[in-house]
Amino acid sequence: MESAFMEIIDDPSKFLDEDFMMGLFSEISDKVDPFKAYLEYMFEEKFGNVVENTKSEDDKVLPYDLIRAAVFYPDRDDIRKTDDLCRELAVTAASAFLIEFRDESKATAQYLSSIGGENSLAVLSESKRKAGLGKESSNSTSESLHGTVTHLMKVSGTIRLDHAAGDGMLQTNGHIDRNVSQYIKKNRNDKSDEDETPSLFFMLPEELRITAMIAAKRGAPTLRKKEHDVALNLQKEADLRRKR
């Protein structure tokens, strides 16, 4: 990406060049077969119906292929007239991205070989590179939890941060999922999810589940009062430190 942005700055017309833009990740797709298969599926195989069409198989189109055509080969004159503006914006955007990528206070700088980032291929040892094989390459799980916490903090008023995080963990790990797909099938031949085991909570004996719910309900007021007092004292202490 860094080298691509530098090329766009030197030659803004590349921003509107289909081969250049669609080939940004070709070096990766040539080495990673699943990624290559994904791109081929999205642009060459994944059919869908446009809004005004029926659900007929004959009316299906390749939506991403249409988007690609609209971006690089627009047929409207008013869109074609924005080419110069697009090239100007491309240089501005590429410059901004480069500044952000190289900002050593941000995580992206750690992965740039051009500035010797500590996790970049330029300095990464072979043992560390091999240790990273097969690991998650995104933080989507973390972002999902952050989103859940943010939502609960907004809608629940005075909920504690750890309680809000707990709800997200339950959803992510599926500890209290009922796995209803095991019992509700689309049709008689639906064999999906047959091998899935119940979630952790529903693996407990029924008597223990009932006991746990009763204990939680009875203890909630006392626990809530205790934790409320602790949180309130921490808030008061922080306020005092700020005023000193």
C-alpha cells in the first residue's frame, strides 16, 4: 500500500487506472490461494439481483463487476468531468495515508519496512514469521467487543465498564447460546449444525442452571450495591486528585 500511494502521488492518473488499482493486492493473491479464490468469487462468480429485478435466475448480475465498471468506465458525462478532481483528491488522500502510516505513535508504523518497523518484514526474524503463520490477521473480534461495550455504555447509563465488557464476551464466546439451529431445520434434508455441541451454560444439568439463575437474581441487589459503592469511591478519589 505504501508504494502504491507513492506511485499515485507521482502519477495521479493511476488512481483511475483499473489495472493498477485492482492489482494493488496481486502480490498477496498470487501467494495466498484462499485470498485469490475470494477475489475471483466476489468479482466473477457471486451473482445477485438488483433492486428493481425479480428473483429470477435470468435477471441476476455480477454486482461487484457492475460497480467496477461504473468506477473505471462511467458512461455519464457529468461523472467523467470529475476526472481532474478525482486525481487531485487522490494525491491528497495518498499523502494523508502516508503520513498516518508512518506516524510512529500508531500501530501501522510497526509494520512498515521503509522505516524499520519492529514487526516489519525488514527486521522480522524467520522464527517470528513462522510463529505468526495461521494466526488471525485482523482484529475484527476485538472491534466487535469494543462495539458492544460502547453500545451498552451509551444505552445503559451508569453500567460499569467490566459489566459491559462481560456482555460482549458472552456474545462472542457463545456461552449462553441456545444453538436453536440444531432443532429448527429449513427442511428435512438440512444437515447443518448437527454436530454442534450446546453452549457452556446449556451443558450444565438443568437443576444447576436453575440454581445458578436463582442465586444470581437473589444476590444481584447486594452485589450491585457493593460494586456501586466501590465505583463511587473511586470516582470521588479521582475527582479529588484532579482538583489538587
